[in-house]
Amino acid sequence: NSKYLEMSNVNLTDEFVNMITTQRGYQASGRAITTSDQMLMELLDIKR
């Protein structure tokens, strides 16, 4: 009968920082794609 509590090997602070960093990177990628689409649409409008 063990009287020791098993500790998690996960550092929650580090995991939250990684999650937020990943989320912001994803958001930035989405904005880059949106901007690229807008630029392409403007280019096509100029060409017409």
C-alpha cells in the first residue's frame, strides 16, 4: 500500500504558454492568408 501521491510530469505553466504561443501563431497565419487573398483580389480588380 503506497502512501505517496504520484505527481504529474506536466508543468501547467509551460503548457499554457505553449498553447497560447501556438494559438497566436495560428491566428497570425490566418491573418496572413486573409491579407494574401485581399491582395490577390485587388490585383485581379486592377487587371480588369
